[in-house]
Amino acid sequence: VGTGLNTRKNFDKKIVKEISRITKLPFKPSFNKFAALAAHDEIVNFSGSLNTTAVCLMKIANDIRFLGILFLCFSFYSAFYFRNQNLEGFLLIILICVSTDIGGYIFGNLFKGPKLTKISPKKTYSGVVGSFVLPLLFGLIYYNYTNLNYIELIKINLILLILIISFTSQLGDLIISYFKRIAKVKDTGKFLPGHGGLLDRIDGIIFVLPVAYLLEKTFI
């Protein structure tokens, strides 16, 4: 009987020691069952906290996913609205977004310079400047050589409008890059090899269209 009790006692000591390692509670060689119960309660509470945290994180993730779906629906609705109500304005938005990407790429490769952010390591401050300069150039040319009534419609300065759209496009690009970094994904697809996928080509447009829609509804 004595041998059995000693074996059980040693086994219980090992259990308490392992619980102590997990919960970071101090382990004392002078074992008693009250210490074992206390350690057990601590690990149960710790496990309960982990479960609660996991549930909260899952709820937040589901809420973010739902908001993302709503935002995408709003963006597609905005594209449909501009396509049917104001084709010239829609083409101007697309032109500014595309020239924003091209300007950032050209200036970034030509002038290089300090990096903008760790979220997107290839982006530089010179690229940001190019992302504003080229859209201004193309936007003004487009405005002068087309029958564009979009600017008069929303009653906002053309240069200010181009800067807002270009800034929003760059911000959308950074947001998608941030999500890609979290997901540890380099490319969003294989549809356009070397371009990061189709989403990388339209990420700015997805964010710009709702902003342009709100601008029109606000200043009309």
C-alpha cells in the first residue's frame, strides 16, 4: 500500500509541476492536494479565458467579413451607377486610377528614394509624387479634349477631384497590401502573372468608386 501511495504522490507531483509550467505558477516540492487544486483552478480559468478570447476574435472576424461584403456591393453599385448615368465621369475615374498606378511605378523606378511603409516595401515617396503628377496630367488632357460634364455636375474643382481620387486609389492599394501581408499571400491570383493578380489591378478602383459616388451626392 505504501508503495502505491508513493507512486500516486510522485505522479501527482508531476501533474502539478506540468500545470505550474503552463500557468507560470510557482511549484513547491512540498506537495499537497490544496496546491494541486489551486493549480487546477488556475489552468481551468486560463483555458476559459482563451476560449472567450477566441470567440470574441471570431465574432470580430465575421463582422469585418460582413462589412467587407457590404462595401464591395456598394462599390459595384457605384460602378453601375456611373456607367449608366455618366459614362464620361466613369472613364475619368478609371483613367485617374490607372495613371495613379503607372505614375507610382515610373517615378518609383526612376527616382527611387526612401521607402514609404513596410506594408508595401516596393512603394517609395517618389512613387507617391508620381501617383499624383501623372493623374493630374492625364486628367487635365482628358477634360480638355472630351465633352465632360462630370465636374460641372458635382461642382468641385477638377484638380481637387483628381487629387482626392488618386489619394483614395493609393490608400486602397495599401489596404489590400496590408490584408495580403496578414494572410501571408504575395499575389491575389494568377490571372495576370507578374501583376499580383486581378485584384491588384482594381484594388484602387474598388475604393475610389464609392468615394466618387458620395462626392457626387454630396456636392450635386
